[in-house]
Amino acid sequence: MKKIKIFSIMLAMGAALFSCQQDELSRGDISKLTDLAPGIEFSPGEGATVAKAKMKVEAFFYDAAASPLAKAEIYLLDADSAVVFSQTKDLTGTLDSMILEGNEINVTSLTAGDYTFKVVAIDTKDQINTKTISFILADQEFPSNNSEMYLAGGFNGWGADALTLVDDYTWEIQNVTLDGGSWKLKNTTDWSDQDWGDADCDGVAENATGGGPNTDCGFSGLVTIRFNDATLQYEVIQAVVLEANVTDLYLLGSFNGFEGSDYRFNQTDNNLWELDEIRLKGGDSFKFSESPYFMGNNYGDNEPDSIADAFGSNIVLPNSVEDAYYSVTFNDETLEYSITFVRYPYPDNLYLVGGGTVAGWDPGSSIPFIKKGLGQFEIYSYLTAGDGFKFLEIQDWAGDWGADGSTGNLLQEGESNVDVAGDGFYRINVDFVSGTYTVTASNWGVIGDATPGGWGADTDMALTSTTKGNYTWTIDITLGNGFIKFRENDGWDVNYGDSGADGSLDAGGSDIAVSAGTYTVTMTLDPVNGYTYTIN
């Protein structure tokens, strides 16, 4: 869907677009100008959305010494092209300006909506240049690049907790209880536009639309989160200050070359530090360090007795410790530490096999899932009822997974086949993080202002190919000029656009631009080659 962008009105310093005869010289190049019409630089820029509270107009005019500036006129036109404000000023010299604050334009009396500035510059030889700039006037108190902002993560079931715009481009949410797990910021409740995460935990988020990285930096406890949607910088502020004898804490060991910030602890209580998850095995050695590079205090264990010693020997795990993920705690007052089993490693790959699939029960013919995240997999498949299917970590029966009865939970020992109630096309999601799977009937359509149903109703597509792992949906359709997206089951929970305009589908991606005409629109959901589309 179309995203609203809101900008503060600021000085436009770019090159002027005033006359092709002047080769787009800016007002900084006045000495190079010849005896031609004046140049104009103006803000707001074309297409901007302007907050009423921040309204400011800045126009700069320039011309050659052979034909100095004489007069400027500024007109504000509403959506019906009626003049709602105008001002004229006599100009002098080769460089002059007009600057208007919002109260001079009486902006508070204007209704929100579409407006146009018309700017006219005249020099002493009556040479004229005219520039028009269309913009949107908004009732919003502060400028921002988004009209809404939400917080979603494991702590709220990946829902949508609303942030409030509290300053220029700055969104805030208070009294959030984080659980140390992953979260993202997004500008819609349903993931239909853009979202942001911080893969490297440097305090600057990246656009993560279409399944990009979460913010997974160990933040927990009661916090306030602030996010600047212009710079993408964010901060997480602890609501409670805890007692501590170290400024920070890291686990440095043989698994990271005894340096680096990958395994940073999170303080959860007075003097108590926790590392939620790290992969360890017998023979691994490590120490606790106040910094990522052994600057400041560090702690080992000389005995060992699970009570650390300042600057002590490396802690070495017995060979009997299984290769798995563990949580680690450290008390910087008593120096006690503990290591607790969390889980075995999630599969790196997953395959679909079974009589209800086109692969049959031959593991070698099984179909690969697409990996959506750590321990999370997805595949689309045509399934037949009564024949069943399972999930394989490798294309062999070793380590196969099935259903724990009808609970939707995964089970590896004593499992039963997963099945569906009726033949049809389905989306299968397997989540080893939660230990669950879902099988959802999946039907597809196109939606958008270019389609017959507009943004209000899908136009259904037809499943035309069910070959192994490659499922194609097709529609012959007459489109207008505008945009389309692909939606599953007439809803926004699962939708695809194309953020890169490269023919590859992105979950929740950008609207796809189309020109008027009659087309065959094809969407292919291929777990090997990815999700793609064509419009021919």
C-alpha cells in the first residue's frame, strides 16, 4: 500500500531546475550565468508531505548581472486550483530570497490535503521563470517519514504495540517489558509495508522488509524505546537502574577466538547477568570479561567449582558436555556462575516427504523448504488427504519429524504422519523455535488499484502447475495504470510485492507498478529458485 512520508520544510540546497538554456546551474554558480531568465530554488520539495506545525517556505532567486532580479510572486493553490494565499516581493541584485513562516500563510486555517505552490521570478528585462511544486499538507504536529509506527516481537506474540510521535521524526513507546528475544519496528499493524531490524546491534536499524533481520540484541526488562524514522537510529532505555560491579559482560572463549561482542550478557537483576543462548560442547574453554577484548576485569575458575576467580584460569567444559545450546548466568557480587541446557541445534535444512505430496515416500525425492529464519521453514505444496507426510532434516529417514497427535506440535520419537482433511494447495510452516507446525489452505489472487476490484477485493488466480516443488498460479486479466500485489486467502496476513522491481517476490514488499493493458499474470512459488512472478 502507499506509504505516507512527512518531511520538515528545510532549505533546498540542490541544483536548480529552472531553464535548460542555463544548463541547470545553481545559485552558487551566478558568475557563470548568461543573460537569461532567473533561476529558482524552493522548499518544500515536490511531493513532500508537510506538517502544519513545521510549515516554512524558502525560495531563493538568482540571475546574471546583465539582467538583475526585479520581482517574485508566490501563489498557494488548493486542490481545485483556487488561490488561497499570494505574496509579491520586489527583488534586487543577482541573489535574493522570500521566506515565509506558517503563520504568515495562515496555515492553521487550511484543511489537510493536496496543495500546489506556484513561484514566479521576473528580472529587469522582463524575462520570466515559473516553477510549480505539489505537496500534501498534514495536521500532524511533528514531521516524520511514516504516519504510524509499531513494535512487534516474541514478547507480544509478534503483534503491534503502537509508538507515539513525540518529536521531529522521533517515535517512542514506554513501559515495554522485553524478554531478551527478537523484535522489529514496523509502520503497519499487518506487515503490509515496511519494517526495520538491527542485525549487528549497533543502534542503527536497517530496512528489513520481506523477511530481513530482527533486532536480537538481548534487551530485556522494563524499557522505553525511541526510534528516529529519518536516521533509523534507536535507543532502548532501561526503566530501572540495577546494581552492578562491572560495566558490561561478555563471554570470550575458544568459540570466538577469545574476543568479540557476539556473546554479550544482559543484566536481569541486581548483580545478575544472563546470556540466553550460546552453542557449547565438550572441550570448549572460556572466561567472563568486562569488555570484548579483555580490557578491565575478567573471571575464570582456578578450581573449578562454579565460583569464578578474578583473572583466574580458563573454564574448560568436560568432554561429556553435549553439542547443544546453553544459557549462562554470572553473579558479579558472589562470582557464582551456572550453565544450563536450553536446546539442541535447530536444523539447517528441512525437506517435505510423504504419500500426500508429489515426492512420495522416497527421501531422495523430498522437496526442500525455504528457510525463513533460525529454525523456521516454509513451503507451498499440493497435498492429498489420507496419505500423510513428514519433515526431514536431511534427505534420509534419520532425524525425521512428524506430528504429536493433532496438537500442531512437532515430535521426533513416536510421532505420527501429518495429514490434511481434503485435497488442495497448502502453505506449510514449521517452527522449531516454538516446536510447532501449521498447514494452511492457500488460495491466491491479485489486488490493487490497477485491478478490477481495486484495493477492496481480490481477483482470484488459478493453480495451473503442481509439478514437484514448483507451483504456478495464473490469471488473464485487464489492468489499468497503477499497482498490484499478490494476496493469500483475501487477507493481508500473507502478501507479496516486489521491493526491488526485479521479478522476485518479497513478503510484504512494495506495490508492483503496471501499465494499462491485458496480461497473463503468473506467480510461481518455487522452494528451490524462490518466489517469482511475470506480467506478459
